Amino acid sequence: MLRPEAIAELTNTVFFANANRAASALVDPAISGDTDIYPDETVRAAVCPAAAAAAANSVSAGAPGAPFAVWSKA
């Protein structure tokens, strides 16, 4: 299921959203464009405002401007 081709095929078969961004281009446009399956940003922000705010303010660990690294080398 981690392979984009596999999860995209499953999404195209069962009409269920997946979170694999690499699979997005492989999902049928009729499914990926269906807001009942993949809600738009406005709906997602209304459903989970804290997650939307966190995503808007997040910085990947190790990226320029990141406050600290999440892991360290032993």
C-alpha cells in the first residue's frame, strides 16, 4: 500500500481517499476532484481548525528556519 501505484489502484476501485501524495497523479480525476471524497481546504479547516493552523505554521525538521531537529545522531 505504500507504493503509489498500489494505493492509487485501490482508491480508483473503492472510491476512498488516500494520503499518499505520490499517488495523487495516478488517481482518476473524477475521484480526486470529488469533494465528497477529497474535501477542499475550506472544509478541512472547518472540520479540524487546529490541524489546519498547525499545517500552515509548520516547518520541516532540518529545513532552513526550523527551530530544532526532531532526532539526533547517536
